[in-house]
Amino acid sequence: MGLKVPFLYDEYFYINLDQYGDFMRMFYPFYDGIESLESAQYSLEDYKLSEAEQEALQSRYSTFFMDSLKDEYFTDNGKVDYEHSDTTLSLRELVMELSPEEAAAGILAKKGAR
């Protein structure tokens, strides 16, 4: 398992799931909890949304995104080739880039806490 905590360290921390108890004792020598972590195996199918869920998300968040995102956050890189499953597609690449401050400002403005 990998964990990244950007405000503490820029690299990932890795731990074997069966060494969790040893890892915890490095920080707290008196740790007396579980010794290993179990990892459930999920597939992409487990995360598919029903049509009703998709519509609910769209109606709830589309207005928020349209109101919060400005044109200057986007860059149009034109046509790029994208390969997937032995097929090459020519697609238009749009890149959105926000600083942490811009992302927070959009959320706070929507909540009226700016």
C-alpha cells in the first residue's frame, strides 16, 4: 500500500499489508492493534454508476462547476493521438490547471465564505 502526505513529505510511503503492526510500533511502541491489513479486490465494474446516480450527480454538480471554473483555467492543446486497446484515436486535449488557492477560492465562493 502506498500513502502520500504532501504537507509532510513529497514522496510516497510504502508498507506491506502484512507488516502493519510493525509499522505502527515504529511510531507508537505500545501499539496493540491489528497486525495486518486486508485489501479487498475491486474491479472497475464495482464503481459504475447507475443512470439515476449519474443524473443525480450531473444535476447537483454541473451548475457548481460551470459557475466556478473560469476560461483561463483551461488550455486547448489541439489534436493529440491517444492509443487504447490497439486503436489510435485523434482527440482534442483540454487541460485544466488550478493552484490550491484557486481551487479553494472556488469552493469558498460557492459557500459564501470568501
